[in-house]
Amino acid sequence: MALAASVMVDISSAVGLARDTERYRADHNLLTNNKILDQLHWSGDHNFYADFGLHSDNVVLKRPPPPANRQPGMPIPNSEKIRVVKSDPKYQFINAQGYVSLFPFLLHIVDPASPQLGHILNDLTAPNLLWTPYGLRSLARNSKLYNKYNTEHDAPYWRGSIWININYLAISALDYYRQIDGPYKKLSGEIYDKLRKNVVDNIVSEYWRTGYIWEHYNDVTGNGEGTHPFTGWSALVVLIMGEKYH
């Protein structure tokens, strides 16, 4: 929503709608207010930004039992696995650190002097969370849902795999914070250099190995996965190589 408000500011300004520009700017200021953001989405228990809602992560996929009225000798129907919630949902911050928890950082919303930025930067380089030698994985390795199927046929693409569009935003954010004054300027620069190198090196290596640019990359091996050739958002690697973020 903050990004949408920013885009609407630019569009309304470009077409000369001054009243709309001010309204969208007010929306953007509200949506990027760090005090409100922290009140609503910073989890003190987990030390990252998180969604809040009625939630349970004590869930398994399980094949339902045969119908009770099945006649003896009749074949058992091949039922699909269903989600079984083993603990009642409750209102809480959702303990799933991943790309979704990085968006205030990815969109440069977090104040450069905010201690929350320090937590985010330190977590970025933790191998048990999002850091890999190939880029940032989409869901922390210590999450209960890491690499778990959502349904029997819904592979966990966004529950571990490395996606170049989000890594581009992360590298862009690090570039932003390494150039702006604040207590985390130096650390941002150090992580920028490492993450940029990891992403570029792996994509180039996989291109030479397979002949393709891939939709996403395995967080354990770095191998390309999904659709190929994929010159969609994975082509952002060219901008990363050229350090073009604006």
C-alpha cells in the first residue's frame, strides 16, 4: 500500500492533479510512519516485522480416512490430502520470518537510525534464517513451514526458494542504507557487497552449467529451478551487475 501511494503521488503530480497529489502524499506519509508501523507490525517476541491475525502454524497435510459407509470389499477412494489444524488458531503475530517480514526494509521505509534496521541487517546474514551462499531464501530455515507443501499439489516455491526479484529489492535497499547517514551505514555496505556477489555469481554459474536463466534457485544447492529459460524478473541480475537500482 505504501508503494502504491508513492506511485499515485508520482502519477497525479505528472498529470497535474494537485489536490489528488496531496491526498496520496498524506496516505504515503501515514503508511510509512515508523511509529505506527512498529506498533502494528513489529513483534517484540520475534524481533522482526510480522503479519498479525487469527493464525495457527500447528498444521499438517493428512489424507482423510475412508468414508464410514464404505461397503466391505469396495475400493478405497483416492482422496487428496487436506489441511488438518492441530491447535486452534489465535490472534497473534505470525512467526514466519521471510520476504514478507522484510518489506518495510525493502521499500526503504525503516528509518536509517531505527534499532529495527539493526535487527533486520543482523538477521539477513544468519544462515539459519534467510542467508545462503546464493541469495536470500524466501522463508527462514527455522520456520515450521520451511519447504512445506501448502496443499498436496502446491509446491513450496515461496517457502525456501531464492527469488531474484526480492533479492534485487534487498540489494537495492542495502545500497540505499549504505549511502545514507546512520549507525548501520557501514554494516549495510558490507552486506551489500556479499549479497550482490552471491546472487550474481550463482546466476552466472548456473547459466554456464545449464545454459539457462531460471525462475528461482534452490536455497541449499543454488541449482536453478522452475521455468526456464526465464527472462522475467530473474533478468534483474543485469541491473544488479550494473548497480542500477533507481
